[in-house]
Amino acid sequence: MKQLNEFLISFIGLKLGKHQFEYQINNTFFEAFDYDEFENSSIKVNLVFEKKTTFMELHFKHKGTVYVPCDLTNEMFDMPIKGKIRLVVQFGEEFNDDNDELLILPHGEHQIDVSQYIYEMIALSVPLRKIHPGIKDGTLKSEALDKLNELKVKKVAESTKEEIDPRWDKLKQLLTDK
């Protein structure tokens, strides 16, 4: 992963209080992370950076669309995504990002890189199963969907059910005769 300078926030010169940052994310952002799950993306990220005397709070929100293939039909579609995370930044002896909601920066640090948090927030907001909205409402027409409907298991006919051996009835009676 290469360093993305536009996502470096130098907090040393900021006054106490809230500060707004806005980022427009597209596929060039994901290329820096070698993440190629999206054909195209257009995501707006809002960051509220609140600087306090002893720590900082970061509130990330994102909303946008990613162009992905459907898992059932392989048809491409724009999937809407949104999400938010909160991050608390404190100062300590050494860098520690083991906790998802707490980041510890070493004393003397003067900037924070938020690109990793934006990347994780967006990647985790995409559902595991991507289904075209046309499948849910029945408006999508595709060869793959027609083939799936053709191969769907039909209701089992009554004549194909096997007769139950009468010996099992005698054994079941032993359970109820206690």
C-alpha cells in the first residue's frame, strides 16, 4: 500500500473543536490497496474530526455506489452502500491499532493517516452476497436467470414417495408404550 497524501490530517495546527473533511472516493483509491472487487465506484466520505485537549474523535460516514457483478446472474449493477465508524485517537508510549475503535499514537506525532480506516469502512459495508435488485422484484431478464428457473427443483409428486415399511410402525409403538 502506498501513502496517500490527501488522507494525511495534520492535527498539530488545528484548533480545539470540530473540523469537517470531505473525500470523493473512486477506483484509484482502491488501486492503492490492491483491491479490485469493484468495476467502478463513486463514494462520498464525510469525516468529522473533533480535537479535544487530551484526545481526538473521528466520525466517518460514507454513502455511494459500487459497480459490481451479481452473484446469481453475473449481470453488472450499481449497488448502493453506506456506513459509518467512530475512532478515538489517544497518545501513548508507542503506536497501537489493535482495537478497532481506539488508535494510540506515540507522543510527538503530528499527523494521522485516515486512508486505511476509510478503506476498511467501505470494504466492510459491501454485503457478502451481491444480488441484482431486478431479481428481487422480478424485472431482470437474463439467460442465466432463465436457466436457473428452468433447472429449479419442482414439487415432489405424491406417487414417487415410497411406502413406509410396516415393521417401523411396530418399533415406533415400543417408544409410545412406556
